[in-house]
Amino acid sequence: MMLIDTHCHLDAAEFDADRDAIALDARQQNVAGIVVPSVARYNFDDVIALSNLHKHCAYALGIHPMYVDDAQQDDLKVLENYLQIHQPVAIGEIGLDYFVTKNNIEKQTYFFTAQLKLAQQYHLPVILHVRNAIDDVLKHLRRTQVVGGIAHAFNGSFQQAEQLIALGFKLGFGGAMTYSRALHIRELAKKLPLEAIVLETDAPDIPPEWVGKQGRNTPAQTVKIAQFLADLRQVNVSQVIDITSANALQILPKLAYLFTPPQVLL
């Protein structure tokens, strides 16, 4: 099994100068799958085009909580139209963010719950963005049950982790756990069941410690992130790669097409 980066913003402006090279480098380093979530209506087409160009990339479509101030009601209808026409692996990146601002909680909640209903209607998993809002996210997930998904960059409590797992979610771990002061995140990554964990970079953001906080993260860092998690858990890296990749394919079943050889018509 090869590595899967379950969260990478490869369409971001930080990659404009060398996006193709970055995608190729990741592929050459055994990152066989990269999930590229959208953040707003304006980049739906960008993530789709990128995934069509780079065959080891797959896209998710959604409206990020940090972008809802600029979102319009019609954006939800556009999203639903895209879900009917295209084949995203998930709805995302969606969620709630009370870290950046609490001034627009009502609008964040409206767009989050509306997208959960779309995920329920179209039987799609969701990719969650959650900062300082896990209890509220859990409340809405119980009210609008979806088929599961990924809690990206998870840093909640063990109890909250267990609740998300019970609701069918995997938990994303990446560069944040590599920092020596991230003791709680390391403890989560070490003690939670490996069957509940997926790997991610969130590139170009959340660079690992060895890159430095001012550096640019890339999907190729998934390789060293897998090794870091293996060392943390004191297991062989091949076990981490096999299990986290199987987890990603389980929770995002449409990802399987990345690993299916094309049929040859005779």
C-alpha cells in the first residue's frame, strides 16, 4: 500500500510557481493519493481541473467556515449542482471555526448544517475543519447523521475523539504533532487506535517541525510524517502506511479509483 495525503491545498497560490513539480515529487516519493479540498465556490473548478491533470489527486467540494463571510445563499445551490454533475470523494472542507472569529457563528452554522444535509442526501463523507468548536460540531453531526468522514487536524480531547470515531469518523494527523511542545497532540497520535487515524499535510500550511513554521509544507512530507508517527508509536513504518491508507480508502471509498488500473478494451 502506498501513502495517502488526505488533506492538501495543492491549488493554493503558494504552489503557483511549481505546482506540477510539487505534485510529481510527491508521486515519486510514494504518495499515491492526494485529496484536495475546496474552500469556496470560487475554487470548485480549480480543484477539479487540478485533479483531472494530476491523476493521483482527488477533490472534495465544500465551503470552508473561514470563507462563509463572502459566501452567498446561491453558493449552496451551485455546490449541489456540482455534486450532481461531478464525482467528489467528499464534501469539504466544511465545519466551524471559533478560533479566528466568533462574530459570525450564526452564518458559519447555517452553511455547515446545510452542507451536512447535502452530504446526507448524496451519501458522501465530509472533511471537517474544527477549531475551538468540537462540541458544537458533534452536536450537529448527531442531528444530521452522515456516512462519516475525516476530522482534519484533530486536536480535541480523547473523549471527543471517541465520540467522533463512534460517529464514523477518522482523525487526521500531520505536521502539528511533530512539534516538541505539541504534547497533547502527540499523546493522541500515540494512544488512539491506529485504525482511527489518517495522514495529512494541509500543505502549504502546518509545516512539520523540520520544515519550520515559516516554511512551505508540501504533500511529499507525508513520507516523513508517516515515519514520525511510526516512531511515536514504536511500530514499523510499513504498518503505519498500510493501516492509515486502508483507513483513508475505507472512509473515502471513491478514492479507490486512484488505485484501480484502467481497463483496456480489446
